[in-house]
Amino acid sequence: ISSTYIHQAQDAQREWHRRIAHLLQQRKLPEIGWSDTDIETLLLELARMDSNNFPGNCGVGERESRIHSQLVYRRHFGLGHGIGRSGDLCEVQPKAAGSSTLNKLTNALVLDVIRQMGVRSCQDCFVVPMATGMALTLCLLALRKLRPHAKYVLWSRIDQKSCFKSILCAGFTPVIIELVSKGDQLDTNLTEIDQTILKLGPESIACILTTTSCFAPRAADDLVGVAKLAQSHDVPQLVNNAYGIQSSKCMHLIEEMGKIQSNHTTFVQSTDKNFLVPVGGAIVAGFDKSWIKQISQTYPGRASSTPSTDLFITLMSLGIQGYKKLVQERKSLFQELRTKLHQVAEKHGERLLETKGNPISMAVTLSRVVDPDGQGKQVSAIGSMLFTRGVSGTRVITGKDEKSIEGLQFSAWGSHWNGTQTPYLTAAAAIGMTSKDIDLFVKRLDKVLTHVMAPKTHVANKAC
Amino acid sequence: ISSTYIHQAQDAQREWHRRIAHLLQQRKLPEIGWSDTDIETLLLELARMDSNNFPGNCGVGERESRIHSQLVYRRHFGLGHGIGRSGDLCEVQPKAAGSSTLNKLTNALVLDVIRQMGVRSCQDCFVVPMATGMALTLCLLALRKLRPHAKYVLWSRIDQKSCFKSILCAGFTPVIIELVSKGDQLDTNLTEIDQTILKLGPESIACILTTTSCFAPRAADDLVGVAKLAQSHDVPQLVNNAYGIQSSKCMHLIEEMGKIQSNHTTFVQSTDKNFLVPVGGAIVAGFDKSWIKQISQTYPGRASSTPSTDLFITLMSLGIQGYKKLVQERKSLFQELRTKLHQVAEKHGERLLETKGNPISMAVTLSRVVDPDGQGKQVSAIGSMLFTRGVSGTRVITGKDEKSIEGLQFSAWGSHWNGTQTPYLTAAAAIGMTSKDIDLFVKRLDKVLTHVMAPKTHVANKAC
Amino acid sequence: ISSTYIHQAQDAQREWHRRIAHLLQQRKLPEIGWSDTDIETLLLELARMDSNNFPGNCGVGERESRIHSQLVYRRHFGLGHGIGRSGDLCEVQPKAAGSSTLNKLTNALVLDVIRQMGVRSCQDCFVVPMATGMALTLCLLALRKLRPHAKYVLWSRIDQKSCFKSILCAGFTPVIIELVSKGDQLDTNLTEIDQTILKLGPESIACILTTTSCFAPRAADDLVGVAKLAQSHDVPQLVNNAYGIQSSKCMHLIEEMGKIQSNHTTFVQSTDKNFLVPVGGAIVAGFDKSWIKQISQTYPGRASSTPSTDLFITLMSLGIQGYKKLVQERKSLFQELRTKLHQVAEKHGERLLETKGNPISMAVTLSRVVDPDGQGKQVSAIGSMLFTRGVSGTRVITGKDEKSIEGLQFSAWGSHWNGTQTPYLTAAAAIGMTSKDIDLFVKRLDKVLTHVMAPKTHVANKAC
Amino acid sequence: ISSTYIHQAQDAQREWHRRIAHLLQQRKLPEIGWSDTDIETLLLELARMDSNNFPGNCGVGERESRIHSQLVYRRHFGLGHGIGRSGDLCEVQPKAAGSSTLNKLTNALVLDVIRQMGVRSCQDCFVVPMATGMALTLCLLALRKLRPHAKYVLWSRIDQKSCFKSILCAGFTPVIIELVSKGDQLDTNLTEIDQTILKLGPESIACILTTTSCFAPRAADDLVGVAKLAQSHDVPQLVNNAYGIQSSKCMHLIEEMGKIQSNHTTFVQSTDKNFLVPVGGAIVAGFDKSWIKQISQTYPGRASSTPSTDLFITLMSLGIQGYKKLVQERKSLFQELRTKLHQVAEKHGERLLETKGNPISMAVTLSRVVDPDGQGKQVSAIGSMLFTRGVSGTRVITGKDEKSIEGLQFSAWGSHWNGTQTPYLTAAAAIGMTSKDIDLFVKRLDKVLTHVMAPKTHVANKAC
């Protein structure tokens, strides 16, 4: 074999080791994504540094990362020690140098992405292997230690159950700040927040819990306005930025908020909704390194490394260019969806609501749907009619739903607002959506609307 | 192709569908484990029932279980929706019939195992995708709702940081119940528990937090004794049964406890330590269906399905016979380890402590180790000397460590007891251990002890 | 869980079974490709029908498809029996209903593709788990049985070693039919073929071995012209259509040839070169069912199922639309490559040869490269200079190479023609190529040419 | 993280690179097998050295190992170039340094195993990606070149179709040497071989084709006796050692044969039957390096790397100790099977044949089975009755089967002997069998025999 070819093969090996070293030193997401094989090889290399994979190791402890099933072993690439230690979710595990490196690296890559997506001032973040709701609870439990006299959480209403339940789970009393309507859109009620702080006293308030990404016609909360109030009263703000990383608008709001109030400000986001991984992780981030560290230290014990690993694989596979491309596509699909929904709405005598403050979700009225019982049954049926036709993810709001959660009452549940009169349907242009999704949806929606609005039809679920 | 052969092939298909149907109907762990291929095929079949895998589905929501990376998709078998809904960790997800079935099925199989391992009266359980510490926190947060006036958690001391931190994380004040020594062993201090309840008042106490599996010379807590006190004062007991499923003794204690007090009694165990899966899950179980449901309803939002899936794969792969065999092997290895450690201890003039109440861990004194500075440095070094020689999992206790956790002070940290004088080393015979592990460990320990006890050696780490 | 959702999940299952049934009945490639998970699940289902995967099977034969390594088992999806029986490569194996079905199905899908790519009259084909060279040998061995008195194979010269060696391996004496040059292009020498048949006598000739896909400036052989001669003398034609399925031109030639002579006509193609799978398989096809069957019956014993399985996966993954798209893209990249090579050639005072009869490969002269020793060393070096720069697949022809293969001499080896004077370099636009490949290649070629043609440089390999 | 732990992790990496270097230098099978993860990581590392996996590579050839399907890519670990070059199956491919290394390494490991299993004098071998029958054909084609005047192959009869067809496929005329019966056993007819050589003339004979592993009551051929004759007449011997590597007796015969005649002696064995991999490969071995090279050079073109890769994985996974253990187990299971079959035979008034010369297969008479039509139908039915009960691999020989293969007639086909009168059933104790297989088989056989021998039953397939 000629030396030319041997040189090329050796070059390939050297280039590989160089790429790994560069990643570990820079801790930045590569511009161009890696191949699956490269990512998997790196994971296997890291696993080799965990004690359970040492040749000749003998374990006499109660947890030695012994894995019985080869199927399980393989899906975890031999990584079994999880992340964190009893003291801190971000701490290094002595027995698991590989797992620990992977965890730290993933957090660094996520920080890089958050900054590149617009929150330049973000100082620290970590992936927590719990979905957004429980991650909010974790932040609230950390706030309890910070503010031992606090009893209340001021909550700018968003009709999403797990957000509300995260307050209850943490043992706080939620104080609901109803939104104000402005045209079609629902906005943050700054006045009421201010008055409520004064009424209850700042020290009795753990934080103000606001939300960016949400279903229309609610807008992203006015994070900057809230930050000004919060800063003046020295109350922290906790932001539910569930699927906001994918939106430059949400990220811009967060960046601006951070400029006004950075101490103890936290923003939490879902890994699955922003990064196209399975459900199971959230990212806790902030502008204040020591505060983020305090939160990670609140967590007792170790945790699953799967959400981190999924995120690591996905980010490395996309590269920063790949992720930016996805975000860009989403933005243009949002416009496409608006345009096409507008056309369908018009055709059926309905209206696409004006909700400029919501960069992801949109709503179409269902005012002309026949509603013989006045209880919105026929309106509700549209959701399952769409699901039967292979459309998932729409939400139909009747404005008639009363909801009680652990003793608290909500009118017109789902609409974020007691005053909702007109039923509507929401749809979102979220990351990972394709143009084909939009076409199929609009076509199917058109058919369903044609059906339910036909003057002579009453309950038509079966016939169509 | 002759009809004989075709019949056999068809039989094989029918038998396969029969096995699936039987599993879904009976919800019991099969006697004999399944092959990896069978398990994987079943998972793929279940995934096909989730909406993200429907052919022709179009998603217009903000979470559609879109998975970007094929590597991630494959390791999750196409299951991306996680488990639970905003309201309840055990609730079914409309969009994910497959994931929901898998989750329910796994919980049922785990219940079957818990019963077969000795807690016959167990009424319900669920896998929570958080490690033991955070799972204890979740139980404590549920207890807060149950007992809104409670401030304290009575904690029978165990020097394991995440157990202690689980109380702090939940926002309770821990009240430390020091153990009592009885010969070599450390036992539950029932008298002090009783007096403390009387002093603080039962309604101010969220629960008594006890532990079964722990490092020697601590014994498993006297769950029955505590249950009697707890029952008489109407205070719940929460048991940290971290790696106790593998021990018939621990399971027997829990079963007996349940006979005395079943209301609001909870026992929590690790999935990795009992079932040889990667870190990341815990099992919350009890004798009272509605209470277990209340805990699962405390959890806000969805969660990772990975710990459930790992457990499902492992249990199905083992079958009940396979798991019982592992448990049986562990029991006999426990005796083997005791015998061999006893010999090494004697050889070096040390002693294996008498700790009948601890069925998994054991301790050997290190009284003769040269300790020139009186601070136990040389004793401590034994741990890293063993790790360097490929032994993981031993713990060396000097009796000199002072520890402060969020303002609370512990003397002789690691030993569960302020009065510890003699240094010692612990080792455990946990599930998955092999006879070869024991041989290697004992040989290496012998070498290290020979070294550190040599009269003329001072700091000998490098030389050996 | 509402019945709407259950219905959808059940629908998904039914749809899945319907798709499988449809595939097995129609035996046509689906329009739209399947997902990897669907393909894998189908393979696992088929494997379940092989006796080695029957639950409760006991094997007392010498080959029971026992597979030791799980890694090997998984990569074969549990399929271990291979394909074929002692009597016939296409025969069904009694113990392996699943493997046999897969084999038959793959052959049917390939037949469908061959027809859709232009050889409408193709009657039968099968995948043989040997690369093209050995597959040609197999056809020649079948021809030996058909024509027991034959000694010679007439071979329209193509400078590709394994094609030539396939004749020697089969024990025939090759008779080289030199090409005729026509402008830049090298064409089939029909006159010489005719005269040679007459000279040797038709019955002494096993077949005429022609080639479609080849390196420029050789054109695809005149299959129709040869078929007319072959038919008139009753000599079979065997076509080496190595990578011709990807080219509508090659497929058209074959279809037309079949119209003139169908008896015992065979065309052989590579699976890797046409279908982007790893090396290892070839497809033997023809216009005469019984003849193709005779070839498959010539093969003694069973064989690896891997090339079939790879092809099955790839075809199912592409669907007919996917494959047609790839073929279409290749066609337009061929034009793109011509255009860009033409520009580079002109820039350096070289010429892109006119070779209309070659739809895949093209050649650029290297007449101006400094060649101090007159032996073409510097010209040859261009190949390794390009490889060092990450360009693989070019061939540099000096016109000076003498080659001897088992005693037979070839002048200007590599150029298909003794008369080659001007050195040149070939490049191909083959299936799977991307526009990026072309850009990189042209850029790098430009640099290398700039270098080697610089007036003052002699051997410059290191300096650049 | 303490330096102790970092050192351990670095040690683990160093140890890994040391193991790879050692393997590549020594080219011997490791004593102890490697884990699947280690093997897979090594394969991925090798793949990185193939040009298709170079980052930044652009391909402009017609075969660039482009792989469309990720499923296919993964199952081949990124290795797509196959093995061999146009000139030689063992030649290195310039574009594929990794694949080439893997191929060479596998051949070296196999040579190591062959020697360790008893053929110490073996000088060279290679894995050919074709099953045994076609591999024999390849050897015969090489012999044709060596002995251009040869027309015949002397074939010591073995009733296995693909062995016989390998002669026909290669274009030779088989000369059948009938066996001689000696007690129950069938032995090589040395006298007839000698006379036939004299009659036909040595130069007209390509080789003597003998067999070791075969179905009882045939014994392994007398390789040594044949070698003496062959050597004296200067005719090569080709041995079909299909599943003989697993038997020390077969390997001993081969070693002894090699001492008498080494020139142009070849022995061929199946990879699947000896090494528990899927069907698809054979090993060609001999005592004469240059002759084995000639055979590998006969093969035209490249070939699938799958059989090599499967074998590499399996051997590395077993280690030499693992393989020796399997061989040892087989040996003792052979005795166990004999003992138990003897008992069943006696119970039913039948007899286990005395066949000391066959170390793997054994035969039980079926003389008492009711055979109303005298055509052996009922006897034949026993085979499918056993298959229906989950027994695969038995062969039932009626002694009544006439068989014609391409014009040649065989009486009592399946029994290797025209004179077979008593029907019988064979079973084999082959590598990978378990004690459980034997128990199930013997139990099921007992039932079936009880059934077919019951005086009043005629065709009872359904009733039992």
C-alpha cells in the first residue's frame, strides 16, 4: 500500500483527535454538525473513562453502574452513572470522569446556543433532567431558601396546567394576575402586578412568574415592564420561556429584561420543544452565575443523563449552522401559516386574530360554528375531528370551560382570560414543522370547517 | 415450500401476538425473560401507536415529539412524548397511546416485582424519572399539601447527603434523631423519636423519614417500631428503601410496617441500585392507592420516559426467574464477602464488625493503620489507593470528619454517629456483584493493608 | 383515554399490517420510501419466522443458525440462514421462511426497478452475493454447461481488470476485440467481432462479453449491433452493465438489445455502484426466465443474505420516487461536471474529450503537463496529488503503461486502446454524487494543474 | 475532581490504545474476549481510515462507497469498500486502509485459531465471502489453472448436494468413489481411488475431493491414506472440512495429512458452522503460502466484507479461551447425546449405530417404524413430525430415495451408500448446542417414536 494512502489514513485519525481536543477546549458548538458515527464514537470514548467500563475494575459499593441488559447498555453508550452528586447537579463524579465531562460539555454548548440565539448576557445555565414544570418547581424551591419569608408567587395568568401546578407543588400560594385585553391580544397587567406587590409586601413574594411562549391570543409577557417593577421592589422574576429559544423575539425580551434586572432572575426552557429531543429535560439559565449555582445545588442527589445526552447528540448533529437554519425556517413558516390560515378563515367567514406579540402561535375564530346546545360541544368536536384526520396539536377553545385546580377557579379555561366570548382554534409554527405540515393542516381544516358550518348538519362526526 | 414449514412460521407469528396480548392483559412479569429482539420489537410496535409515528400525521402544536437526530430517535425506539400529563405523572397522553401503555405496563410490572420480593400488601407504585433524593423531595412536597401546618421532618440519622438534602429542598426543617449504638451496630432511637413527637406536636411534623439500606455499622431502621409510634401519633412514615428491594430482609421490614400503618406510608427506592439500570429513576410505593395517586398528581407536567423504559427492558429481559436468581446470588455473595473479609481482617489484626441488622453492607476496622498526624490522613489514603488498584465503592471512615450542610453540623460524618472512634472501611455485596469482584477486592485490600501497616512506612502511596 | 385517540392508535396498527400485506402481494417497490424504523420492524417480523428464532426450538443439526455474538445478531436482524439451498440460489429454505421471503421479495423489487429504469422487457433477475466480477464468472460457468464445446469468450476490450479476470477464472480463453477510435471516442469493433466468430466457429464461443458503463473515452458498447451479429450466429451476449442502471442511456441500450436477442442474453450489474450499498452484491438479469433460473441453479450451496438485505433496506428506504430522484439528479450533475471541467480544461490549455457515447464518465487531456522523463511519472503523480487533497476516484492515464495479466499483454493499459498518445484524467458523475463534490473537485484540480504546469516546477509534490 | 480519578480515566484511555496496538502488531486472537462496545469502537476507528469517511473528501469515481441508508451504514459500521481488489481477494485497497486492515487482521486471527485447534502446520488462509460450496468451486477453478489438462475430480461420495454441485459448477466431471461399509460405518475406498487414478491418468485429474465432517454413518475420510496415494501420483487433495474446525479429530486428520502432502493441498471450512455466524463465508486454508495466494488471486474483483466482519466480531468477542470452551462443551455434549439417544433407541427396540470415525453426527435406526407402502412414507413423516414439535436439524433416511443431479444417478440418496437397507435418523452435536437442546430433542423424539410405532396407528400426524 502506497505511502500516499497511509498518510491519508493517518491524517484522518489525527484530524479526529484534533476535533475532539478542540471541542473540549473551546466548549462551543461546532459551526457544521458532526455525523452520527462521529458523535457516537465520541460518546463511546467518554464512556471508557467511567469506572464501570475500566477493564479489571471490581466494584464493592452499592451503586457501581452495573447494567444488566445489553439493550439498555447500548442505548446509553455505556454511560450509567447519571449526572450530579448528592450536593449539586453540576458537580463532577469521581467514579465517572466521562459522564461528568459530557455533562459539563453539554451545559457549555447550551450556553453557547442561548447566547447565539440572542441572550448575549446569559452567564450560566444547566440542563436539568426534568420537564419544564418540575424545573420551575426546582427554581421555586431554590427561591424559598433565598426568601424564607415568602409565601406567594405572582403569576401572570397562562392557561397551562403544569406551569400553575409548579407553584402548588413547591408549596407556594399562587396569586393570579389576570391579563388585559388590547384588541385581539392579551397583555401583561403591569398595574395589577405593582399593586399586588404593594398590597402583599415584597418580602412575602417569592417571585413573579411570567411566560413568553404561549398560545395566542395571549402575547409574551412584558418581561421588561415586569423587570422594572420587580427591580424596584427587589422581587425576583422567574420566566417560563418554555419554547422561546426558537424565537428571536422571545430571546430578545429576555436579553432586555436581563439588562434591567439580573440578580436572581431565572429563565427556564424545555429541551424537547426547542431542540427536537424527546420529552424529559429543561434548561435553567440566568444572568448571575452564583444564583444558577445555588439552584443546581438545591437538587438533592444524582439524576438521569439522558436529557443531556439527547441534547448533546442533537446539538452536535446540527452544529450552529444547522440550528440557525431550523430557526430561520420556522420564522418563514410562521408567515406561511398565517397567510394560509387567513385565507381559510376568510373563506368560512372567520377571522385570524391580530396577535403581534405572539411570535409562534396564532388563533382563528370559530364564531360561525353551529352550537345548538350553547355549550360549545360542536365546537369542541372540531379538535377530535381534526385528530381523526391526522392533525395533532390544534387546541379548540370554547370560552365555556370552567376549571378548578386544587381549589382555584378559572373561567374560560384555556383562553387565559375570563372574558373570552368567541370560540377559536389555535395552531403554532414551531421548530421542526415543515411546509407539508401546513398544507395538510390547512386542507384538512378547510374540510372540517366546511362540514361543521354546513347549515343542515348537527352532529356530523360519523358521517364525514 | 412444504406446508409443514409454513405452519411453523405462522405458529411463530401467532405465538408472538399471543405473548403480547397476555402481557398486556395480565400485567405481570413473565416467568422467563424475553430476548432483546422481542423486547425491542414490542417497543417499536408501541411507538407506532404514538401520533408522531402515524403515517400522514401533520403537527401544528408546539410539542409534536419531533425528533431531529436519528441517533436519538433510535435510542428511544421512536418514543418521544415522555410520560405523564400536566396533571399527573401517571395520566394517559391522548397523543401517545403507545408511550402511555408502556408507562402503565411498567408500573404494573414493578408492582408485581415488589410484591414477589416480599411486600405482598403493596397496593400501588409508580416509576418517577428522578433519582431517589429528588423522589423523596416529591413525596415530602405531597406531604406538605396533606399536612399544611407541618414544618419538621424527623430524620433518623443516615450520613448520606442527598437523603438529608431532600428535606431541605422540600423546604422542611430536619430534626436529627441520633442513633443508639448496640455493640458494633447503630440502631434506631425510638425513645427519642417518641419524645420529639411529643415535644414538637404531631401536627407540626410532616413525617418520620427512616432508612433501610445503608452503610454498616448502621442497621436498617426499626420500621415496625417507628410505625407503632407513628400510628399512635398519626404521623406518616416515609422510608428511604434506596437499594432495599434486593434484600428480603428490607422487604420484610416494609411488609410488616405496612401491617401496622398503611395510611400515607410511603417507601421509595432507586431503580439503578435495585434493577441494574443507569441512574435516573426511583419507585414510589405504598399501601394506600389514593395516597400514591396524590403523590403522582403533585408532579407538575410531563417527564422523561427513559427510566421507565430502561426498567421495562431490564425486567422483561430478566423475567421473574432471572430477577430472583440475581437476588439469590447476591445473598450468597454477601456471606462469601463476610467470610473473606473476616479472614483478611484477622490477618491484619483488624475486626469485621458485628452488624446483623444490615443485610448488604459490612465494615472492617482500620485501627492499626499508622496515623502520624492523628487526623486520619493515612487512613483516608486507603480509599484512593484501592481506587488506583481498580477497586471502586469502598468507603473509608476516619471518624474525624466534621461536616456542615446548609448550617447543620455533623460530627464523624459518614459514620452516622457522633461517637465513632475507630476508623473503618465499608464494602457492600449488592445485586450484580460477582464472585470475581470479591476475589479481586480481597486480594487488593490485603496488599494495601500490608502496605499501610508496615511499621516503617509513613506516606507510601507512591512506592507501592 | 378517549375513544378518538384509541381509534387513531388502532388505525395506525391496521395501516401497518395493510402496508406489509400489500408489499408481499404486489411485490413492487412502494412509491414513497419507508422509514428506517418501519423497515427494521419488518425485518424483525420476518426473522421471527426463521426456525432459529422460534421460541422452544431445539436444534440437532450441524447448521442451526446459532449466532454467538449479539452484535452480529443485531446487524443481521436475527436473520442467519443466508439465502439459497444447495440446489439453487433462489430456492426456499424450509427452516427459514422469513429469510426466504425476504430474498424472493428483494429479487421482485429489483426486477420492478430494472423495468422502471427502462428495461421493460426484463423477465427475471436475482441478487447474487458476489461482486460484479465473480457474478460474471458465475454466468460464464452457466454458459459452459449450456455450450459444453465452447472455449472462447469474445471480449470487447475494457481496461478493467476484474472483468477480464472473470473470463480467466471461469477457465475460458479470452479473445480480445480491440476498439476502434472515432474522433475522441472508442467504439465497438463490430467487424472484428463478426470476423472472429467466423474464424473460430460459433460453437467454440461461450459468449460475447460487452460493457456499457466504463471510463471515457470508451463509449458503451454497441449492444444492438452486437446482438444482431450474436443472434445471426446464435452466440449469446453477456453484458457487463456494472453501473449502468443509473443511466437511462445504458438501460435503453439493453432494452433494445433484448428486442433483437433475448435467448440466453444476460446483463449483470453491481448493487453498490447502482444502489449506494456496500460492496458485495451483483444482479444477474435477462429476458428469458428459464435461462436466469439456470444460472441461479449453477450456484452450489447457500450464500450470504447481506447484499440482498442491504439492497432491500435501501430500496424500501428510497421508494421508487426516491430512486428516480437520485437518477435525475445524477443526470443533471453530469452536465454540471462537464461544464465545469470544460472551463478548467480551457483555462489550462487542455481539452474535455468529446465522448457522447459515455453517459457517466468524461476525460480531460493532460497534454501540457511537464513530463521530463517521458515516462509519465509527473502525469501519474497528479492522481496522488489529488488524493492527498481529498479527491478520490479520478484516474490518470499516461498511455505508457504496459500490463500483463496471466500472460496476456496490454499496451496503454487503462485507456482501453493500444493507440493512446495523449495522457488524460477521467472523472465520473455517478449516482450519489453531490454538487458540492463537483465544486471541491474542480477547485482542487485547478490548483493541482496550476502547480504541475508551472514552467519552472519539476517534481513538486512536497512543495504545494 | 481529584487527580486520582483523572489518572484512572487517563489510564483507561492508554490501556485502550495499548490493546489496539498489541492486536495490530501480534495479529493473534486475545486470550480473553473483548466487550461488544470495545469491538464496535475498534470497527468505527478502522472505518474512519476509509476514504468515504474522510471529512472533506470529494468523490468523482464510479464507486466511492457512498451509502444511502443510515440503517445500512450503521450495520456496516461505515465500512463500505468491501474486501479485495480486481487482482486478488487479499490485496489492499488504496482508498480503504481501514477495511483492508480489518480484512488482513481477520485472516490472521483465523490462521491463529486454525493452528490452535490442531493444524499447527497451516501456513496461510483467507476468508472468502461465499459459502462452502462456492468456495470449493473457487479452489477447483484455481486447480484448473494449475492443471490445465485435468478434466476429472475424484469424489469420495458424500450425499450433500452442494459439495457435488461445486464440481459441476467448476466445469469438471465428477468421478464418484463409492464408500465401503465396515460394520455400521462407511469408510473411504482407498483401493478404488488408487485404481481410478491409474485408469484415468493423474494429469487428467484436477484433485481428489474428500470430506471430514459429515452425517453418520459416514466417517470422516481417511485423509492420510488419500494423501499417501495423492502424493505418490502427484494429484492434489482438496478437503471439504465444512464443520470440522470444531472437532479436534478432524483437525488432527488434516494436520497429519499436511505432513504427507503439503503442496497444493487445500482444506475449506464454513464460517457459520464453525464460528456461529450467519451463513455466507468460508475459509480456504493450506500448507503452502504461494498456493493459497494463487487461489485468492483467482477471484476476480472485490467482495463483501460482511462474512469477515462477522467472524472478526465473533472471534474477538470469544477470545481464544471462549472458543476453546465452546469446543470443549461440544465434545462433552456429543457424549451426552450419544448416551441419551442410545437409551431412547433401546426403549423402542432400535439401535444407535457404531460410527467411531464420525466425531459430530450419529444415527439411530428406524427399523421398526410401520411402513405400509414399503416406500418409507411413514418413516419420512418422522422428520416433519419432529419439526412440527420444534426439532430442527434431524435427517431421516429411508434408503429408498433415488436422486438425479444433472444426469448423475444416486441410489439411497442421503445415506452416502447405494446399499443402505435400514432407515435411520441422524442428529449432530455441533458447536453452540446446549444441554437443553438435547433434553428437548430426546423427549420429543421419544414421543414421536412412541406414536409411529404404535401397532394400530397409520398416518397419525394430526392426532398427536
